[in-house]
Amino acid sequence: MAQQHLDPTDPTAGPAPTGDALAVYLRAQATEFLRALRQYRETGTAPGTAEGSVEATRALRRSVRRISASLHTYRPLLDADWSEVLRPELAWLSGTLSMEHAYAARLERLLLALQRLSGAAVFPVQSGVTMGDRASEAVQLTAPHANAGPPSATPDRGNLTVGAAKAGALLERQLTLARTRAHSTALQALGSSRFHAVADTIAVLASEVPLTPTAPTADLRPLAAAAEERLTDAVAALPLVTAGHPYNAAALVHGLSPDPAPHPQDAPWHQVRLLLRLHRYAREALYGDKASLDVRLLTAGQALHRHRDASEAAAAAASAARTPRIAPATAYALGVLHADQRHEVEAARFAFQQCWQKQVVST
């Protein structure tokens, strides 16, 4: 058995892509960044509070990730000093702009899970309703009086329902506070001299890419292949045999550890997600608009995103459960929620394993 190349068909029939193609790609991404920045400034609102501003912030993140990934994958073809200065700044900007959305999505995920586990109907998402409003509605729906009508709950379900309302309220307080702080941090970042320095550098990149003297004629494919090889090596190191089972009890046992550090089993999976993204962006730089859509890569990426979201949601539930002096029913609901999200982690690993094994063919 041997692993099939992730890009089984060559989308180009012409000559090998060179550093000139990389320059075109970087200029395009820099232009997208400047367009998104202009859109953000024209909205006149803070990120996360208006549809136009939210989309502009997402576009900023998309272009920043692609520029950063290209600087990583094709580093030998770019001016070393320039690249080494810009890469950490792009990582800072991408991370800063992503946190507000991450906290909002995490809260919504956890509240929906609480509703599902406690037997309450999923709250309707209405246009014009803020995340805080939806969260408050979700907490109300998990209260015992909101369950009139559905079949009678089992004793365990009843105990969960009692604690679900307070667990939801606790999560809402903690994650809304974290989101508010992330919102303020993003505002400060986008108004800082540090950000303006990054924006100025990207503005120059839109017209001038600092390639090395030999880069314009250098073949991009060996560097892209190296990025793919790093991905395949990282996947090979994953416990795919264990992930081939829908339920991994060992992962749940480790997840119940009182250690507040990140789950030890998750780190290699998060690394694979990042390497898969680098591989996708490397293909974009190689082929541009001619790059074929690899459904397997897309499916694998979606599974790893679900893995990341569930892992972080489980960590948030565990963190809330460590809040001092909470009621036993609240702690019970948070424990069930934590276990549920760790099951979601295992389901995502299983989905990735099933997707990835389809790429293995007989030699």
C-alpha cells in the first residue's frame, strides 16, 4: 500500500510555475488586503458589529493567512530579512482578528449542545438578533419551565435540565466577557502603529515583491512538494488506527484530567490542520485560478476544523466547571457538556480518518 499524491491531476499544461507566479499571487493577496481594509474603514463601525465590517475583517484574515503561508512555504525565494520581520507580524494580526469570532462561535456551539443534551428545542436564529440575545434566549429555553410539551425526561435528563440553565448562563458570562475583551483588543490593534506598519508593508507588496535574484525563474514545485511532504509525515504520525474507531475511550479519560493545559492528544491534530492549510495555499500559489478543487482536501479540512472547534469548546466547558462555588447541578451539566464535546472531537477524528484512507491506493 502506498499513499496517492494529494494532487493526482496536473491542472496546468504549460511550463512549470516559477517565482514570477509567486509574485503575481502575493500581489493579488496584498491587493485583497488593501481592498478589505478600505471596506472596513468605509463601514465606520467596529469589527463584529455590522455585516460589512464583519465581512471586511474576514477578508483581512483570509489575505493575511495566505500571505503568511506563502512566506513560510516559499521562504527561500524571498528576501530573508524582509520575510523574517513580516511573518510574526502577520501571525499576530491574524490571531488578533480571529479571537472575537472564535469566542462567539464557541458560545453558540456550547449553548446549542446544552439544548440538545437537556432536551430543549433549538432556539431560532433571527436576523437582527445579536449573539448575546441568542445566548440569553438559549439559556431561557434550557430552563425547566421551557420544556413543557416534549416527552417526559429521564431522571438523568431531568438532573441535566436543572443545571443546564445555570451552566448556560455561566458560559455566556465567561465567553461574552472574553469576546468583549477580544473585540477591544482588535480595535486597539487596528488603530495601532504596529498595524499601520504592517499595512504599509503590504501596500508596498501590492506593487513590489522582494524576490531573491534567482527566484523569478526558479521552479515552485519542489517547495510546494516539501509542504505536502510535511503534511503527509504529520498525518502518518497520527493515531489513525485509534481514530478508525468511532469512540476512543482513552481520549475521554485524558480529557477529564484536572490539568488545565490543552488536551495532550489534540496538539498533533491541530498541527495537521495548519499543515493542510499550508498545502492548500501552496497549490493556490502554484496554479492560481487553474487550481482544481480537491474534494478530499476540502473534506479533510472540514473534519479538522470541527475537531478544533469541539476541542476548544470542551476546554471552555472544563474551564467553566472549575469556577469556584458553583452548584453541583451546574457542575454536572458542564461535565456532561465537556464529555459531549470530547465525543465530537472523536467523531471528527473518525471522519478525517475515513476521508484520508480514501487517498490510499494499491501500488
